[in-house]
Amino acid sequence: MSACTTEPAPPEPTPSEEPGDFVVATTVPVRNTDPVAATGTADQDYVANTFQTLMKVPPGAQVLKPDLATDCGFFDGVQIYTCTIDAEARFADGEPLTADDIAFSIERSRSLHPLDGPGSLWGSLEEIEVVDPT
């Protein structure tokens, strides 16, 4: 089936440069938006769509890839895992995001230890050392 018209196609919408509402559709209520304590499916979906992570597993992949990090890996063999972030990384309000901020988030996650949350994943982490802002 085909059709012809003399009317011009409507212009493609252009993305707005102005900040707007962030809309997440879900069939169940989001109960916890704290990335460390988000344990329900809707909570985790919200967190995954709202917060950037240091590393992530892309859809269809089976290995971690850098997200906020520009580079991560075992650079000394098997005991020290090093990540580097972009020096231009910023929070939503424009403030610089540093390695100290990431270390704080990891330590917070470790200290809160929600049973089903990410705190349980840090069991093999002995210490965090920030060697420079990135």
C-alpha cells in the first residue's frame, strides 16, 4: 500500500535545550530512590535510569564496561583494581565530580549493607585509595 500527498512532511521535533521533567513509567510504585537501598524491581529501574555508574554491563553483554569511568582494570595483576574518571565529569548542578565523591559513595554502600542491595557486593574490597582527583 502507498499514498501520495501534496502536503509537506511536518518538521522533526528538536530536543529542548531547557531542563525539563524526567519521566519514568512503571507499573508498580517506586518506593526507594536511594541507589544503595533500591532493592525492588521498580526501585532498581528508577536508579538505573537516573544515576550514572562507574561501570555497567551493557544490554546483551556479559562483562563490565566503563560508564562514568574512562578506564578500569587490574593494572598490577590481580589485587589492585584501578579506575580513572574524566576530569570534566560533573554533577547535575555543575559541580565537579571527583574520585573522592566516588570513594564516598562506595564506602557508604559498604557501610549500609542492605541485605539485597549493592553493599553486599563489596565483600572482597579491602580498601579504597584515592590517588588524585580522577
